[in-house]
Amino acid sequence: MPVTELACLHLKTNTSLTSLLNQELQTKLYTGLKAQANHTNTPVYLLTQIADPSCIYIIAHWEGVSQHMEEWIPSDTNQRIMEGLKDGVEVVWLQHVEGDLVGAISSLDGVIGIRRYIVAGGDKEGERDFDQMKRHLKGVNGPTEVSGSLVVDSRDVDEAETPQKVFMLLSRSSTINEQFDFGEEELNEFTRFKGLLEEVEAKHARWTFTA
């Protein structure tokens, strides 16, 4: 099953990737992501968080989780790449989402919202309700585009150790204000689906480069 890799990384210099402190790291990251892109024959995107530029996001396409985790991750090529990056960057989280999230958005220009939802109970009813909420969110506030799906390798559990469903959603808009407007519309949807969501994390980022 095709999946989208969404990874959040933190730069240990606590500065942006384009900072003079990170010139060598930026070159190593681009080289490493280009090797990954050549391996999958698909582009790899790097975005920088607006609120904290020391946090970056990698978005990539894989034929399946196994291609990434069992084929690419342990490969000699990737291990050499990771060895060269270990002193400059650390992984905050890494998740795989069903389907092609980027393909459902016209471009990565402008401001990209990256949202993570934990669905109460993690059951099929919650999954169905989330799909309904996502449909309501699509097309709101004019130019905002929405693409989202289920995280296939989530291991979140609630206090009763019950597995939880996790969804990731990307939204694109021209300005940060449109993302804030989208967030208000999103809150209205949360009211409509009261009790569905246990936790929501929302960040905003801009495209930095494509490998």
C-alpha cells in the first residue's frame, strides 16, 4: 500500500537550516534526501516550521512502509547518510500515512498546515466521523486545500492502553492568516463532532527545497 512519510526533525544548533551555522548540514541533508529520491524515483520535500525554524519536516512517498523501514533504512547508503547527520539533527517523530498526501494538493507553495489528530477510542465509528469532518473542511476559506489520511503505523494508546487512531492532515493556503482562519473553521467542526478528538497538534511550515 502506498504511503506518505511525514517526519519532524530538530536541528541541534537551534537555528534555521539556512543559517550560516548549518551550511554544511544543509548540504548533507540535500545530498541524503536526493539519494532517497533516487531510490524511490519520487521527489522528497523539506519544509521549515514558521514558529520554530529549527524544526523541519520531510515529506516523501513510498510504495509501502516496508520499502522505507526494511529496505531503505538499513541500507548501507542510508546508514552512511545518517552517520553524517547525527551530530546536527535529531528525529522528533516519524509516521507513515495512507496514500499520497502531497498529490492531493496542487503545490507546496505558500503556507502548509501540518495537523495531527488522535481520535477518541480509535474505533471504526471514529474513523468514519473523521472522514466526514475532513469532507466538511475541504474547500473552506477559499484557497485553502486539505489532504489527510490515517497513520498506518501509529502506536498511541489511551490511559486504558487502548490503541488510538491517529490522522495527519495537510492544508495549503497563500498566507498564515488564511491558516488561522482555517483553524477557526476547524474548531467549528470540532464542536460538530464533539467527543471525537482527544488531541490535536497544529503547526505551520514553508517549503524550503525539493530533492
